Amino acid sequence: MAERRDIDFSYSLTDRVVRLGLGELADFSGAKYDGDYTLSLEQAQRRKHDYVAEQIGIAPGRRVLDLGCGWGGLLNYIRNKGARGLGVTLSSAQEASCRRHGLDVRLHDARQVTLDTFGSFDAVASLGAFEHFCSPEEHEAGRQDEVYSGIFERVATVLPDKGRFYLQTMVFGRNMIPPETVTRDAPKDSDAWWLAIMAAAFPGSWLPFGQEQVIRCAEPHFRLISSESGRLDYIETIRQWDKRIGTWNPRMAALKLRLLPRWLSSPDFRFAYTSGGSSNRVCFERELMDHYRLVLEKV
């Protein structure tokens, strides 16, 4: 799994930029447009939350676990529905931001949540964190299935029979190239180059190979209720993020200038943001990556 320093690199360093551009309770995962791109980003994120609530039963009095809760967008929705939410993250900045807004968030490894750590829950959700649960080293050691199976086994311990787990995750897509060809030295704008940028922006993280790997590893603890691709919706989500974070104003410029020492001192940081655009968006457009919304039920 990506370690705390990796998650802080990906999320804590840019914490203030994200919150200024997207809002204090930024939902930093793919929205749900369902092809209607006349919706605002906020409307599409609300549609996603409503969908999650319908699928796993977020309702007054119910207790919901958010694995990899980000800046608390779903947790805030859970609170507004009268339910009780608990989130875990490895980003110190995300934890601090969530706590400032009265959300119950712990700095904890999502892979190590069990019945003994936080008790039982009526439902579990994870939006955009599963990507970080396996490291490149674990993949290379042939342990990817083992890592995912262990996560599903532990999540099952906190759920009742027929309890539901909503999982939203990126995966490698149908046009994924051989991993060994991904390198920073690849020709600029090649598939290998864009994937290398993505790897630099999210160190310590490795994607599942399609939804099939995720579903297979969920067995025998969960059965699949529904699955849908959110790839096109995620492309639009990133477009909206880029517009907001890229908008010039004095405060945003000042926050970005604070990152200049990191840019100058860290080759990894410099390469991760060298393209001026989102590597994730390009990877989605080229179908090097896909994105799935999976609803799973404990068996």
C-alpha cells in the first residue's frame, strides 16, 4: 500500500490549493453525470452521493464507514442525511481539514480496519482510495490478489449479513501497455510517458487490472450487485477540476508560489506536474485506465 509519506505527497502538499479551488469539503473523486454534461460539478457530485446512499442505505441512525475519506465530501453528505459517518485517511492535511469541519476522521490505514478497531457498521463506502491499497512492489512480488482479498476480508468483518460495500475505483483499461515499458524517458506524449507522470503524482500506488480482478478478489466475502463504468464522467470531472484549480486569482497564485521550493528541490514533484495537464484525464481518454462504480453485498 502507498505509505503515509506517499499519500501526503499526493494530497497533503496540494491541500490548500485543492480546498481553495474545489471547496473546503472537496469531493476529490469522479462525479456522476450519466452523460448529462449540462450539470454543474456540484450537481454531479450530489447525484453520485444520492446514488451511493440509495445503493448502500445511508439513512438516519445508520453508521457508515468511509475508507479513504479525502476532504470529507461523502462524510458531510452522510451527516446531512442524519446518519453517523466515520472516515479514515493517511493524509494528515485531509484529517485536519475534516476535523475542522466537525467530521469524525481518523489517521489510520484503511487496509487495517477491522471490527476490533472501530466496531461494526451498517454500510461501507470507498471512493477513489482503492487505487492506493496495492503498491508497485506488492504487484511485482505477485501479491496483488492477496492484498485485495485481505482488504475485502477485513471489510466483511465490520458489516452484517447482506451489508453493502460501495467501491469506486480506477483500474487499468483495455489499452493498458506492458507495465515494464512505462518510463520517464519515454517519448513525450506517448502512453508510457503519461503513465509515468501518473505514477510520479501517486507514488506507492498501483491499479487493479480491470474490474474483473476486483470482483474476483471480493469473493467469497461479497457478491456483485451492480457495476458501471464512470470513465467518461471522470473525464468531465477532471475538466471541471482543472478549470477551477487553474483559474488565476491572487490567493491561488500565492498558494501555488508556496510550492515553488518543492518544485525546485524535488525531481519527483517537478516531473509529476511537468505536463501542465492531468495525466489521469489523458489516461482515461486513451483508455489506458477505466473507472468503475461497484456495489457489493456481503454473503
